[in-house]
Amino acid sequence: MRNTKREWMPLYGFLDRKRVTDHLSDMAAGGWMLDHLSSWSWRYRRTEPKRLRFAVTFFAGAGRFSPTPAEGLDTFQDYCAQAGWHTAASLDQVQVFYNEDPDAVPIETDPAAELENIRRSVGKPMVRSYLALLLICLLEVVQQCWQLLRDPVDTLANANGLLSYTAYLPLLVLILASLFSYRRWLRRASAAAEAGLPLPDLRSARGLSVLVIVWSVLLIAGVFASLSRSAGMVLLTMGMLLFLALTCFLADTARKSLQHLRCPPWANVLVMAGICVAMFVGGMAGLFALVMHNAGTGWLEDRPPAETYTYHGMTLSVYHDPIPLRMEDLVDVDYDGWSTEADVDRSPLAVHGTYRQDARLGDGDLPELWYETVTVKIPFLYDLCKQDFIDQVERHNKDLSPEHWDVYRAVDPAPWGAEEVFQRYSSGSPSRQYLLCWEDRMAEVWLFWDETPTLEQMALIGETLREA
């Protein structure tokens, strides 16, 4: 028979005191006595079933980084014990007491003093923590918006990336709702304290907390689903998650040790930050070394190559992916050593395909073909994706004089069967790079041969990539 049990993620707010104390009373009546609190679980020990009365109060000096035991806490607990209130468990500022007398005098009898204690011990640290977390979330949202504007094509077509864009939304809702609820509770509690009435409870945001947890699980599952084609990427991601868990464990262990050594809070915070930074730098260095050591082995690729070959001591991959437009469709070439690659990303907003047909190195001067296609499913995003291709061509112009700029210039779209066609000009000379545009689709094509494409080739390229 087990003598201990845990409740994982109980999701009670300690200002929701009646619900917490009623729950603990029910557990004690069932023979389970609370004996430990942590951020992730409550632990109980088996005991004789009793109907006990519980109370939740707060001690301002017992902060998360403060020396332990906090100065004056033992005296406070002894004072409570003399009134029949015995310590069951504590977590930082939170102190949970129990009493066998159902009619015992409450620990807190002055609503005004109780409110001030809550504001100092719980309210201010909670608000600071939520504001810091809110700032981090907003910075991440800004970074994601900047990424969308900087690279809209890859971003919009990446389903896993779009999922990560929503990762912070439930957390933002939880933070804002918690801050708003605390602000509203503070007004009600202040009014109660002025009237000499018991303070109201602040109801736990359990529903929103569950939403954040479920969304986090779905996000992690989505990440692994997107990586499932590459065993190397799955193992690497699992390793990174374990490394993150190890970092959190070491930082928390150091925090508790420094508390017992009675280091000041600022020193504790600095040591924790130093551990996190050192682990991050070490982890990034290790990850870079691992990737470089295994470069060329294909262990991170989502599909193995069809074959490999060696050129000047380098091992190179050959793929036989089906592609919509092949070199043989455009030119008469007698060669069977092609490598054809296709990489297609899909999301509810866009489909982005990248294709290339290359000759093997060392097989002579053969023509090659690269192209990308983008289907935009929401019209107002079309111009953003189109501008992305134009910006990629013009990205280095600011460092050059105008006569050396790379630009896309509009050319006659009729031979291509497109609504708009742009040709790249480098230093005033036309190149074999084209951007073809239709109503909801665009394609960028690189023709690696010397001749200007014929009208027949233009028509075939446009027709094939329009429907690809």
C-alpha cells in the first residue's frame, strides 16, 4: 500500500483560498494529509482520516530567492502553533496550516492588515512576474511578425512555423486575464477591508491554465510530426528538450542550495542567470560541433539520397524526386546522370515548392534548371509574397551604385501565358532569371544555359508551372 501520493498540476491559485482549503479538508477526511508543495505538484502522506480545518496565509519575507528559512518565519509559525494552527506545508510565501478545532480563531483577523500582507507577499511579485513574462511574449510576437515580413514565402507555407506563431496566444490570454482579475479583485478586497469585512477570494483560472497546457502539448506533437520523416531531427529535438530540462533542474537546484546557504536574493538571481547563460552557450557550441562533425552524412535530412558519388574527395548526394518540369522537356540533351530534388511545404495559407535539376559535378558543362512555385490561398497575402521575390533580387543594391544594381524589370507576359512577367537585370544586362505571376500563383525560374529561351520554351514553362 502506498503511503504517499501526488496531485500533478493541481492548478489552484492560492488566493482562491476557500476552494484550496475545502479541497485539502476533503483529502484529509479521506486519509491523505498535505505535507509538501511544489510548483508542479502537491504531495500527501497517508494518515488517519480526520476532519481538519485548513488555512492559507502568506509570509512576505519568504521569497523564491530569499534565504531559507526566512527571518521571522519560525516565530510566526510558533505563534500560529500556540493558537492550534500547525504547519502542513509551504511554498515560498505561501503557508498552509491546519487545525483540529473547527471553531478555532482564524489566523488573519484584521482585513486591512491581511490585504496589505497579500499585496506585499503575493501581489507585487506576481504582477512583476506576469509583466516580465508579458514582455517576453510581446517581444517574441514582434520577432515573429518581423520574420513574416522578412521572409513571407517560407513562413506562410510552413505549417509547423505557423503553429509556433500561435504558441504564445493562450499564454498571453492567461497573463492578461490574470492581471485583469487581480486588478479587479484588488478593488473588491480594498472595499471589503475598508468596511471591515472578510476579503473575497480570487477565483483560480483553471480553464485557461488547462488551455495553455493542452496547446503546449499540441505544439510539441506538431513539431515532432513535422520532423517525423527525419530520425536525426527527432533525436536532435528530443536531445534539445532534455538539455533544456537539465538546465532548468540545475538552475533550480542551485537556487535552493543558495537559499539554504542564506545568500542574498540578488546573488541567487545572478548565479541562476549565469548557469542558464553558460548552459546555453555550451549547448550551442556542442550543437554546432555535432552538426559540423556529421556534415555530409545526411543524418538530418528528411529523406535519404537515391545514391551518392565522390568528386575531389567530397561525397555528394543524388536524388530522383519527381519534378513537374524537367530539362529534357525544354532542350535536347543526351544525359542520364541528373539529380532532381523537390521540396514542398504546405499550410492553410500557402504552398511553396522548390525544385532543381542538376548535373553531377565533373560531367561537363551541362544546362541546369531551378525553379520555385508559390500558391497563395488568401488574396491579401499575394503582394507580400511577390514583393519577397523582388526583395531577394534587390537585397544588395544599397551597397552598390545604381549602374550595378540587380532589379526585376517587367517584360511581355504573353509568350509565357502569365499575367505579369519580370526578368532579372544585373548591371543593366538581362539574365536568365524570371518571375512569372498569375492570379493566385507565382513562379521564379532560373535557366542555366546561354541561349535566350524560345517562344516555345516560354510557353511550355508557363503552362507547366501554372498547373504544377
